[in-house]
Amino acid sequence: MILTLLRWALNAAALMLVPELISGIAVTSFTAALIAALVIGLLNALIRPLLILLTLPITALTLGLFILVINALLFWFASNFVSGFSVAGFWPALFGALLYSVLTWFVDLALGGKR
């Protein structure tokens, strides 16, 4: 339980770092980052697998690169639900989702990874 809360807080901190490196993304407070990290996590857990399954032919055709588009769209979509977290368009969403994925991968690596 503590590890899950720590992972959530560190993912929110990683989300706070994204606007510092990519223009077009804004996070106004740590509370907004906590809620946005939760929404992004829920979207990735619940909707992303269905989208990947539905877009399997185009994903195979693009050799998996379409999954980057799905990640960007979910990142952008999450900004519609959280006040204090905004994404200006598709390209900031794409680069923000990539950076956020790398940062959360480092968080997961630092906390021992998945067992």
C-alpha cells in the first residue's frame, strides 16, 4: 500500500516535470498532478488495451508505432478531465506522453520494478 502511494506521488512529480521540458503542457499544482496521474493510470489500465485491440491492423501495419498515437491521445484525453492539467494539442501530447512514459519507467525502475 505504501509502495503504491509512493509510486503515485513520484509519478505525479514526474508529471510536474513534463511542462518544464515541453511547451504546450501545463500543470498548475501538485494536487492537479496527483489527479492527472491517477486519471492517466486509469485510462491506460482500462481503455488502452481495448484501443490497442481495436487498432491492431493499423498497429501491425505501422510496426507498432501507432501505439505512440494511442498514448498521445489518451494523454490529451486525460487533460479534459482534470482542471489544472492542460495539453495544447496533439504534438505536445505526443512528446509529453513519451517523456512521461520514460519518467514513469525510471520511477518504476527506482522502486524495484514489477515483480
